[in-house]
Amino acid sequence: MSDQQGMDFLDGVPSNWGRWGEDDELGAVNYLTNEQVLRGIRAVEDGETFALGLPIGRPEGDPVWPGRDGTNHYMDRDKGHYESGKATAHGRAQGADDVVHMPLHGTTHVDAPGHIWYDDEMYNGFDANTTKGGLDRCSVDTLGDHGILGRGVLLDIARHRGVETLEPGARITLDELRECAAAQGVELEQRDVPVLRTGWLEQYYDEDGIDIYEGKFREPGLTHSEELLEWFHEREIPAFGTDTIANEQTISDETGTPIPLHAGLLRDQGVVFNEMLDLSALAEACDESGRYAFFYVAAPLKFVHGTGSPVNPLAVR
Amino acid sequence: MSDQQGMDFLDGVPSNWGRWGEDDELGAVNYLTNEQVLRGIRAVEDGETFALGLPIGRPEGDPVWPGRDGTNHYMDRDKGHYESGKATAHGRAQGADDVVHMPLHGTTHVDAPGHIWYDDEMYNGFDANTTKGGLDRCSVDTLGDHGILGRGVLLDIARHRGVETLEPGARITLDELRECAAAQGVELEQRDVPVLRTGWLEQYYDEDGIDIYEGKFREPGLTHSEELLEWFHEREIPAFGTDTIANEQTISDETGTPIPLHAGLLRDQGVVFNEMLDLSALAEACDESGRYAFFYVAAPLKFVHGTGSPVNPLAVR
Amino acid sequence: MSDQQGMDFLDGVPSNWGRWGEDDELGAVNYLTNEQVLRGIRAVEDGETFALGLPIGRPEGDPVWPGRDGTNHYMDRDKGHYESGKATAHGRAQGADDVVHMPLHGTTHVDAPGHIWYDDEMYNGFDANTTKGGLDRCSVDTLGDHGILGRGVLLDIARHRGVETLEPGARITLDELRECAAAQGVELEQRDVPVLRTGWLEQYYDEDGIDIYEGKFREPGLTHSEELLEWFHEREIPAFGTDTIANEQTISDETGTPIPLHAGLLRDQGVVFNEMLDLSALAEACDESGRYAFFYVAAPLKFVHGTGSPVNPLAVR
Amino acid sequence: MSDQQGMDFLDGVPSNWGRWGEDDELGAVNYLTNEQVLRGIRAVEDGETFALGLPIGRPEGDPVWPGRDGTNHYMDRDKGHYESGKATAHGRAQGADDVVHMPLHGTTHVDAPGHIWYDDEMYNGFDANTTKGGLDRCSVDTLGDHGILGRGVLLDIARHRGVETLEPGARITLDELRECAAAQGVELEQRDVPVLRTGWLEQYYDEDGIDIYEGKFREPGLTHSEELLEWFHEREIPAFGTDTIANEQTISDETGTPIPLHAGLLRDQGVVFNEMLDLSALAEACDESGRYAFFYVAAPLKFVHGTGSPVNPLAVR
């Protein structure tokens, strides 16, 4: 992506810096108090659970942001090791062991609040120098300590538009979120975790699907607007998820710059981006039942100094 | 560990093979139906949540099974990369990215049902040859698809004994589980997820704690007995966790062999081992409140062909 | 590549099995005795040295066999680590440290004799089962212990044809080797290390070059023929190198199968394949001087159980 | 190691900065001209060759600097993969492939000139900021492009002292180098590559050997002295090697600081440190024959931005 001037569009945007004290490294997930956990639980009806994480390390490949590596999986020990004498059994028992070489943002994951910064300051004003060699501030283990539990709401934008997938680069507006919720008959409430379905990553796995890497890589999604940032801020949205790699338009229709919401939402408000969700089964169930709210439970791994973490979020309904 | 004879103690032990069909790869987690999810939720009172995963990749080190590697964390990009010209900013925004090299059993994790086998057969009779190059059967992604949600019960064996930690190699019996539950005033119910606190791994982090690697490595824990295996089977226990690396006595007092429950419980009954939990904060809260049951939520990552997965289980109470 | 029948073309091919004893794991490099080292040295005139290894881990990418990963390079410590307090200096001195995640065949490299086998037997008849979990037999450390030193001869096939690069899939015959040597005025002698220049990989680095990955991946090169195998055998060729990834036609014009010389030369005769050489500078110097022989020195790293090793061969003339 | 004051001992030490121009990143290896290559070759008598690299990735472990990781080796494909259907054969042929996760200084290796710096300047005055994210200047690929070929001289200090190994922390002085050479009957000439044998790392591999990690880690070796630095400078020593991990006393008897020669020799003169050589067999041959000079040939791999490279140096005599 070329170097862009400006980003004046960030001047005056809503901020959560200082809201939870000058030493806060958790961000908007602070909104998810015990009360919010209970509110999320109240959305559960029959206990049906959907695991929203993607498979990791498929031999045929996984979807990744262009240029990023995928996950490599290696066996440290398997049945073969015993046959060649490289492993010795404990009596009759034998076992297999493995290791991965994995980019922390290489599958369904959350971004740590310190993942993105500008003007050398990350969320809550911490100095970007603290990222050298690993994140000292706003690292993902802080998210892992807290967990991300609350009331989730699926907004199936794809079904709302009557399509299998939004087109490359398609924009989702705040108005469309509201219209989709209304059409679905679900309330968007304070401190909800909105989960948007575009259908985009499902294409990757579909033999007959579109090639998401064809031409310029352009994901559909929300994008910067004063109105949207205000809405997130006023609604005290702690986190949001989508089934795209970056959770927003790759190049913003509004600003002409790449993924500006990572600046306006993650860096300025400390909102957690839960990216690359697998939403097809959840969407099917919501559509059939007419229920779109659920208990959203995500537990990032506590990677010390981590800029993000793979996560397998659960939607319990 | 030296090669041992026998393991006749496994003859005639309870088995869940075939219980969920000849193609089942999930194991005892099949017991955790939607109804069990609701039962787990009913244990929640105020929404207080504990994240039971250990920190991963601490510069000072993490506890690992002797011989196994720890997790290495590397920055792919940080502020320094921009300063040396190796990364170019998107307008004003900059970001950090990272990668890990991680053994899948190198931190708080679950074992896949196919992790251990004997007589060339893993859980549900699948051939151990299917482990070559990765687990084709009984791999951890199956656990990740389902999730592990149910009613968890903390059995704080350490507090019950009035100690900070059980001694190296100390044995926990089924009777002690019952006594501990009784003393704590909590019922052990059908399909519960028992979580045992020994205090063992807390020592690793305590400067004044015992050196868990001193001498022969001998963890405290449950161990093989016909009575214990019968209890797990009859009580339909889907999973259990502890704050030790292997969830059982390193060398069994009963059989004289290493970690026999991995054969009798994991391989024969398909019970999930959730190892290396961080239980000190949860135990504190349970002790203060007198409440020991909670909603146990664990979402393993869907590593294709994986023998296990790091996981950050949540205890919601 | 699809599964192919046959390979009857290997029946009756020359073999070096047993030539150096039934326990030999070194292969045709056995031919490179001290006398051969001296013969190689006699080819040196002014001491000019060319390092034939490719750069490893270029940010813009390295050429690799389709499907294989490239090398990832990570800093363990750099100046930034000191600035963020993650590293502490020794007095005034500071340092940088790094690590790679590297496929052993991912750059200029040699194949170990045990890299390829058929009918479950590798070079000298060792059982392919010994490869499980790592090569017990015919591994690359044996090559590293011995070193590969001898008289090398550049056969600049590209210049001989008057082209920058041979075309995709072009075939080089034994006759052409002889003609090229004759045209260059250099003798091909017993136990020489022939080094063939096709110009192929130079295209990868050339912005205006052909795209070596376009369409089906088809490298130019030698290929199977009874005559060629006989020539290698009778001439006691210990090793040969090219500037392609596989050292031979990707799909053989002769057999219709993929890279058959790995079977006929590596597996049956134990000939070392030194692949992915950077030959442009050496070729320039040979062309200008009319001298095509040199002291060829390659020292594979002693990776225990390794199937190959990166190597930076030197051509000293 | 604790933070040390001073290093005034570096004030006024000899320097090679600017000797080969202000843009030089190669260092003292510039001394190894074609003429030096020929001089090295003149030391060859019968072509006997010793490969001085250590084995890499032994299951039982490799010697590493305390705190540094060892090399991990994983199979990407082996016979087992075919048996479980994860790999498909090309006709009858099958193969094995692998990957390593390797610290570049984790085995026999050379340090790049930019590996160490002080006062924010590395060899030839380049800014230490250029190390962020990888070495832009004075990286190891520059060494790999040139190669390190010259006349090597073994100084078997251990035999000279009549011991199997020098003691932990023992100091080798310049006088001892001269005495050893004299006793061995070998001349130390201009631009030689001295190779010092202490016997130290041989202990690691010897079951009955001393434990090199016992107590404080203290390697024997040369150390800082004005006289020694002057000698290296005046003699135009391009590189030197030993059979220890750091090529010098761990904590200097002279300065009281850790490994000061990395500052005085590597940083100020650009001298290459070839560390962790395996010298026992070479020493045996030199002792028996009375010949101590040889053709020293080392070809570091061209790791882009690398701070060092594994290498398997050859001693040809």
C-alpha cells in the first residue's frame, strides 16, 4: 500500500483515552463488566453453541492477508517415530506431539489494542517505542486475562442484501446496520458486540466461489465516518467481529486510505477487532430461528508482548 | 522414561468406544449437550470471570514438560522496522505484527483424543498409523468445532489439605475428591468438569516456591485405579483439568508406569485432559464465597491434524 | 503431480550400491578422494572466487519449488530491544541476534542421498522406514562430514545456445554437454563436477525476465536417458549442479514422469544434486577468460537426520 | 550479565574504519585477496580435508550460549506421510523433506561485522539504528558473497599445555600463541587465519568430560589487551576461530567485562569471529604430521539482513 498523506479525518474523533485511567491497557473491553456477562447469558435459549474460529493449517491453505504467512504445522512425534526408533514407548502407550509456526494474526484472531498506532501513540497514549521487540503496553495478554464476554448480535448483511457475498470493496454503512437489525427483528443495545456477516471468507472455501485474491485485494466492510465512530463511542461498543480479514473496507470509500477504522476504533477507542470469523452456520441458525442475539465468548491466549492472538470465539444461543 | 512391561492394568477398563458411533472422533465431550451448556450457565451468579490460561512466552520462561520446548515469540514488525525503513506506514498509521513458534502442548492446553494410543489403536479404535504426518483421526479441530462448555467444579485439594502445594509425587484419590467436595459444600454431579487445584504450577512462578524441576520430575495428581476409571465412566465425566502439566501423577503409585490415566481415560473413554490451568485466583474467589461451581468454557483452536491446542479456559461464576 | 504408473525405465540402470560397502551412506562423493581435491586445486590460476549461493530471505522473496515455503528471518534482538528495555547492554556494547525458520531445500542446497527413494529403498538399499521422523541413513550430515571438493567444470549451455535463458521445459542432452564443452575448449574428465548454466533462475531476479512460475512450472534441464545414466556412472561423476531448482527437466521428455534423474542418479548412483546455484558471475568470468574449470568446494551443514542442507558452494579459479 | 561501566579500554584501540572506504561492510576479510587464496592453497599437501562444523540438531542436544535456543528440526514429509495418505508419490518415487527453526549463532558459525556495536556505531561507523528489524549494514550476506579463504594455522593450545581442555575461564595470551606456534614449528604469517584449540567444546560431547555449564559459564580464551589488538591489526588478521562458543574469555581477566574482543576486534577492526569449531580430528592430524598450516575455506550462507550464519569451514591440508 502506498504512503498516504493526511488522515486529518482523525482529528477530533471520539476517544476513550483516560476513561479507565491513564494506565489502562485493556480498552473498550472494560465495558464488559460482570453485568454484561449476565446480559450476554440472558440471550441464551437452548444452549446451542457455534465455534466461530476457522480451521488452522489446512494442507490446501488458509486465507491470509496478502503478504502474511500462513501457519505451518509439524509433528514432533507420531507413530512413524516409534517405527524408526526415534521415540520410545511408555510401556504399551505411545503418543503424538506437534508444534506450529504461526503468525498471531494468521487465522481467526483479535487485535491487541497496541497493534496499531499513529503519531507514535497507541491506545491511551502509550509510546510506540514500547513496541520494539514486543508490546510492553496494550498487549494481547491483557485481553486474555479479562476475556471478552457479552451479548453478541449477528447482523447478516449478506442475507439482508439477498446475496451469498458482498462484492469486493462493498461498503456497509451505519444505516445498513440499523436496517439489517430492524429487518432481523433484533435490538442493537448498549455494549453489544456486533458481528457482521458479509459472506466474504466463505468464498475462499467454496470451489465455485469468487477468488478473493483476484486483482487488487479489496474486502467489503464498514469504514470510517464520523457518524460510525460516534455510534461506536456512544453505544459503548467493546468489540465487533466480521468474516473478513480486516473487519473493514480495505481501502476506504470515505478517506481513500487503507483500513482507517483500525486507527479510529482500535487506537482511539480501544475497540477490539475480532477478525476472520466463520459465520455461515451461525447465520443459518439465526435465520431459521429468527433469533439473532447470543452469548459471545472469546478468550484470547495470553501471549506476552503479543500484538494479537488466534481465538476461537463461541456464540452460545 | 524407560520402557516398561505390562499395562495389564488396562485390561477390562471401562470404554466409550462405539458409544457415539464407530466414526466418532470427539469422545466424552459428546456428553456436553446443549442441556449441559444450560446446566453450566445455571451455575453463574454474578458474572465474575476467571481466565485460566497461563501467560505464554514470558522472557523469564514458562513451565513445560521436561524436554519439551517453550514458545518463542518474534516480531515481524514493530516501531523499529519503520525507523530503519523496513516497513512503510499507511499514512500516519503504523502497526506491529508477530509470529510464534509454539509446541501445541507447551502452555495451558487440551489434549486431542488421538494424542495417546496403545496397541496401535487410539480412542474409538482408530489406527495409530493415521497419526503419521499429523492426526487424521481424533484431532483437536474436532474438539474446537464442538467447544467444551459445561458445569465446572473446583476441587481445591491444596486448601483441603491446608497446604500451598501438594508435594512432588503426592497422590490424590477418588475418596479425597469426594471428601474435598463435601468439605467445600459442593455437589459433584453427572457430566461435571472437575477442576483440581494442587498448587503445583504456582510454585514455578513463586520466587520462594519449590523448584518443580529439582531431582526427578514428579507431579502430584490423580492416578489409575479401577475405582477412579469406573467413577469417570459412570459419572460421564467429559473433561477434567488441573494445575499440573500432565493432570496425573508423573509415575503412578498404583501401576509404577508413567501417566497411565492418559491411556485409561483419554484413550479408552475419550475424556479431555485440560492441563496447566492457572487456578489461584479462581480458588481464592471460591474460598471466599463458598461457591465452587461455575460455567466452564473452553474453546480449543481448530488446528488441522493437531494433537492438542493451547486454550484459555474461562470459569464464569 | 498426478500419480504415475511405471518407472520401468529404471530397470537395469547403473547402480553404485555396494561399491563402497553395504554400510555406505555417502554415495558417489566417495569418488572425491584426496587426489581429487588436489586435482581440483590444480584448476586454480589466480585465486578468484565466486560464491554460488543465492541470497536467503530477501523481503521481496526467493525462488522456491512451487508449494514449498520460503525462509523467514526474525530478529531476536536488535537496537530497538535496547530502546524498549527488553535487552540490557554489556557495558557500552550492544548486539543483534536472529533466528530463521527455513526449509532445508529452500535455497541453494544439496540433496542428501536419502532424500529420494523408490520401492521403499533409498541409496544403497536402506529401508525407507528409516526416514520416519528424520533420516537415520544417508542423511546430509554425512555429506557435511566429508565435504564436496573437486574439479568443477562450467558448461554454459545458455551461452552455447546464444540465449539469456533456456526456455521452460527445454531439454539438455548428453550430446549437448559434450558439444558445449568442446566449444568452450574444456575437457570433461573423470570425477569432474559438471555445473550447468541454463540462465533459468536469473530470470526470477530480473524485472524484465520471464515469469518462471507462469502456467505450469517447467524447468529446463537434463533428463533421464540410459546414455546419460551410463555416462555419469562410467565417468564416476560425484555431484553436479545447475541454476534450476531441481537440476533436471520438471517433467521428463523421455519418461513423461517428474524429475526421474532423482531416482536414477541420486537414488541409484548416490550422485549429489547441488541445486539452485547462482552462476551468472562465474559464467561471465569463464567466458571472458576462456577458462571453464575451477576448484569446486561445497560444505553442507551437518544437520542430523537432514534430507538436505543449504550450502554456499565456492568456485575458485 | 550485569550492566558494566567503562570500556575505556577501547579508547585509542586500532581501527580499520575507512581502510576499505566509507561504504565498506566486509571488514578485515578484505585482506583475503586472490593472492591470499593462492597462499592458502600453497599450504595444501595431500588434499586431506577436515570439516570443522559441529553436528546440528542432535536429539541429545547441542552446545549453545546459555539462554540461546538450539536448533529444532522437523520433517515436512517422510515415509510415514505416504502411509497415512498425506503425501502422494511420483510414480514409484517418494521423498523426504524438512525444515529447521534455527538461531543463526546456534552452531558453528561466523558473526557478521554488524553483530556487535557500541556507542551506537558498528564496524565502519554505521548507525546501530540500521539493525532494527534486521541488519541493513554489515550483514552476513556480504561475508557470504566474498567467502573466507586463506591460510589457516592451528594453534593447539590444549596440547601445548598438555591437557585435554583448558580450564573454565583460563586465559590465552599473545605470548602463548607465539610460544605454541614456535613449539609446533609453524610460522604465523601476515593475513593468516589463526585457529585456536582449547579442547573446551569437546568436553560437551564427552560423557566423562567436564560440564561446561556447571556454575558460572566461563569459557577459556584470548582476551583484550592492547598488545593483542595491535598484533591483530599489524598482522592484518582477517578472521580467527576457536572451539569455544564466543572465541574469547567469557569475562575478561583484563577488563572485567564480558567478551570485550567482540568490541575491539569485530567492531573496531572488522575481524570475523568463526566460533564453535570442531577441532579434535584436525588437531590429531596436525600433531601426527607436524604440519599445522592448511587452506582454510569458509562460505557463510547469504542470509539477507543476517547477524551471522552457520558455516561448516573446511581445513584442507
